[in-house]
Amino acid sequence: MAHHVETTYRVHATKEHVWGILRDFSSIERFSSKVKSSPLVGESREGLGTKRLCTFYDKSTVLEEIIEYQEGENLRIELSEYSMPLKSLVAHMSVKRVDDQSCDATFGMEYVVKFGPLGCLMGKILMKPMMKGVTKDVLRGLAFHAVTGQNVGDTLPATP
């Protein structure tokens, strides 16, 4: 059974500015307090098919690939080569204009947990709140970085 979490966050920066941050696929460490580095791997440097290898502060890694891409609007990312007890995980991010100085950024995930019915229960009770927290923290970091230009580092600062 697939589980879904999604968070939308108001960012006090233009849609174009926020999209520019998301478009730079090799720099999630600028706004995620969990990611230490995220260099691109493979030949693609932008858009569909672009891959990055995220290394987290706890030394775990995940390979992420853009599987859908609409310039200036949204992207879908498939995660693989991770240590989490998941069969699959696909994330999506989008940006929608609110007015000349703000936008709504959305981050969501669809994931399937291993281990059959036990995994389904684990996904609902244990993982869903954790994944929801991840979406909120990433968006808070994105808002902080978009407004201040500062990198988040390994500690999520208060959102401006």
C-alpha cells in the first residue's frame, strides 16, 4: 500500500527565485539540514534524467533522479539505493505564484514500505509522521535560504 504526505509552505520570495534554487539540483544541502552534500552523477546536468547522490550528516546516502520535469513549475524525483525499509519512494516539488513577492512551495512523497501488512502498518504509524516532518523541515529550510541567501547547515534555523 502506498502512503502519501504533502506539505505546502508560503515563501516570501518570488516564484522565479525559489524555482531557481530547486532547479539547481546539486545544491539541496543549501536548504536541507539533513544533507551534507549532493553532487550530480551521470551526464545530465539539468532537467529530466539528472541524478544526484545525497550524503547525509549521518553518513547514509541516497541516489535521486528527476523522472518528471516541467520548467518553472514542478519536478518528480525517484529515490533509490537507500537503507530505509522501503520498496519505493517518489518525491515531488512544485512552486506556485501567490503575488509579486511570494509563492507557495509544495513538497510531497509517495512511498511503499517493505514487509507486507506489517510494513503497511509501520508506514502509517511510524513513518508517516517522520516523512511529514521531513517535508516541513525541507520547506522551512527552502524558505530560509530563499529569503536570506544563507545555507542552512546541519541545524534548521528559525524561519524568517
